[in-house]
Amino acid sequence: MGCSLIFGAAIPGFFLSSWFAMLLWGVIAPKFSVVTISYIDSMLITISLWIVVAPLAAAAGKGKWFKK
């Protein structure tokens, strides 16, 4: 039950956060004179961030690195 609940929330969350990243990048990019990104590129950025942030969040949740 626990694993299916996690995947049930993570998969739609991934697609939504990729979509939001693409939309926000499209609004901010012209102000900094950079090109906009596609949905596929925003998915790549999102999964890269998740791979970096997830272990840090898990370690912080367990109190391994950060003392509560």
C-alpha cells in the first residue's frame, strides 16, 4: 500500500512540476534574453533536480546530517 501511494503521488507530481517549470521558464526567459525550453527539456531538468534533492530530503528527514 505504501509504495503504490508514493508512486501514485510522485508520477503526476513529476508531470505537473515539469509543466510548471516549462511555463515559468517561458515567462522568465525573455527577461534574461535566453531561449525558452520545451516540455521534454523541462522534464529533463525536473528529473535531474529530483535525483539531486531526493537523497538530501531523505537524509534530512532521518536526521542523519541535520540534527533536530
